[in-house]
Amino acid sequence: MRLHVCFLFLFLALVSEVHISRNVSPDVLLEHTVPSSCLVPPDSFTLSNDNVATAIQTANVINPAVLKEQNQVDIQVASLNLNEDLSLVTSAIGTDDDETRRKNELKSCLQQTVANLETKLCTAEEEKIKTKKELEYLLEKNSILEMNFLKEKKEKLLKYQDHYKMIQEKHKQELEDMRQAGHEALSIIVEEFKALLQSTIQRQEAAIEKQYILAIEKQSHKCEELLNAQHQRLLDILEAEKEVLSEKIEEALMQQSEKHKEVLDKCLDEERERSKEAVAAAMKAEKKIVQEAVLKAVEEERRNMEKIHEEERKMWETERDRHKEKIAQAVREAMQEQRKHNQEIVKEALMEEQKRSEKAIEEAVKRMREDLVEYIKEQKRLDQVVRQRNLSSLELFLSCAQKQLSILLNEDPTATEEKRD
């Protein structure tokens, strides 16, 4: 394998040098050629018989996959060396081309070295072909031997399988015989065991019956005693529970009576509130009715007063036509004052009557009607008083007006006389 690697490395180096020499001057190539120490001597390429035998023996052991991996590794190493050579050549390209004289000498040397290397490569290729043929022959032998070995193993396996089947059949027969003998022995043993069991069971049943009878008698006596004791305890418990229940019933009755009282009080309070609300609603309704009646009466009185005032106005209008402008102005002022006075009187009377009506409504509902009658009577009386006051004021106003007219009439002739004078 080492020889193969060396051959490949040399071949690749030479090829790279040949390609580089086309572009680079021979002087530069001489300076950067491979030293003689790196070259392999021609004697190293000759293979001895011992080396061939050892290579054949190792080929029998090494698998083809391992050979492929080693070849790949060798190729990678060669490619790295080529990269190094290329880097050296590229570094040499930048040098000066002073030594142009030695081109022919370098060419001749290079041709000789190339020829020597080609011969060496041819011998190496022939050796490679031989080794490949030997490897193929050995691999075929190995495959044939493996097939023969597998056949022998298969024949042995078949023999062992047949022997194993025979042993299994014998073992099955022996097991069946043993099972039959065991079944017979078991049937005999089971019958004897059944007879013994029956006898023992009968004896045990008789003894158990006697024990049960004695135990039942003892338990019956104990149960009677326990029942009597429990009966007395139950009587005591019942008496105590009766007393407790009677106390609880009394307490519950008291609580129920208190609850009923509370409920009745609540109901009475609610009824009282409802009655109060009903009374208040009735009072409000009566107030509204009274107010409406009062308002109606007041409106009627107002209408009557308006009618009277209209009649009086008509009378005054007729009188105004008779009298002069001064009298008319005096009458207007007097009427305005009289209206204000009448309005104030009516307002005061209404306020007094409203206060009285509110007091009467709060006292009782029954007295409302009587108060209403009295109120109406008083209202009529007040209206009469107001009318009388109005009439008296009108009479005073008329008397004053007559006096003023008389004075004016008396003053007119004197004024005319003075004018004449």
C-alpha cells in the first residue's frame, strides 16, 4: 500500500510540474524543483517475492471497503501536496526573469526526468494491475470457502434438528406414560381419602351438634338475661325521655306562643299603619273635596262680584260720560285703590279660612261637614261685609264726587265772571 501511495504522489507531482512549466520559465522551475532526497530511488519500485506474498496475505484479511477508504485518504494527502506545490509555484511567479539563458538546458533536463518518470509509472501501473488480479482471485477463493463452510454448517444443523426431534418424541412418550401412571395412583388415593373424609366428617358432625346444642342453651339463657336488662333500661330511658320531651314541649309551646304574640303584634302594627294610611288618604281626599268646594264657592262669589263690578262699571261709565276728565281720573284712582283693598281683604280671608279648614281636617273627618257649612256661612257673611264695604266706599266716593261737582259747578260761574271782568 505504501508503494502505491508513493507512485500516486509522484505521478500527481509530475503532472502538476508539467502543467506549471508551460507558463513558468525553466530557470524558476530549476530553483523550485523537488530535491533528490524526496524522490524515490528506482530500486524501491522493484517488488520482491516476499513483499508480494505478504501483500497477498494482507489482501485476504482486508476487506474491499477498507481498501477504498485507504485509497481515498491517499488521494486526499496527494491533493494536499499538490496544493503546497501550487502555492510554491505561485510564489515563484513574482520573481524576475533574469536567467533566460538556461531555458534550453532546463528543457532537456525536464524531458529526461519526464521520460524516466513515465517508465517508472508504467512499471507501477503493471504492478497495480497484477496486484488487483491477485486480489480478485483471492476474494473469489474466500467467497468459495465461505460458501462451503456455510453448507457444512447447514448440514450439521439439519442433523442436530433431526436428533432433537427424536429426543422430543421420546420425551413426550415418557411423559404420557408417567401421566397415566400418576392418574391411576391419584384415583386410588382419592378414593381412600374420600372414605376417610366421610368417616371423619360424620364424627365431627355428631360432636358439632352436641356443642351447638350446649352453646344454644347457654346463649338462650344469656339472651333472656340481656333482654330483661335491656327492657328495664328501655323503660328507664323512656321515662327520662318523656320528662325531657314534656319539658321541651312546654318550652316549644312557650316559644310558639311568644312567636304568635310577635306575629300578632306585627299584624296589629301593620293594620294600624294601614288604617292610618287609609285615614290619611281619606283625609287627603276630604281635603281635596273641601278645597274644590271652597274654590268653587270662591269662583262663584268672584263671578257674582265681577257681575256686580261690571254693573257698577256700567253705571260709572254713564256717570263718566256726564262728568269731566278730572272726575274720571279720580274715579280710576279710587277704583284701583278699592281693587287693591278688596284683593287684600279676600286674600286674608282665604288664608284664615284655609288655616281653619286644615285645623278642622286634623281634628276629625266627621266635623268636616259641619265646619264646611259654617265656613260657607262665614264666607257668605264676609262676602256681605265686603259688599257692604264696597257699597259704603262707593257711597263715599259718590258723595265726594257730588261734593266736588258741586264745588266745581260753584267755581265755574265765578271763573266765568272773572274772565269776563
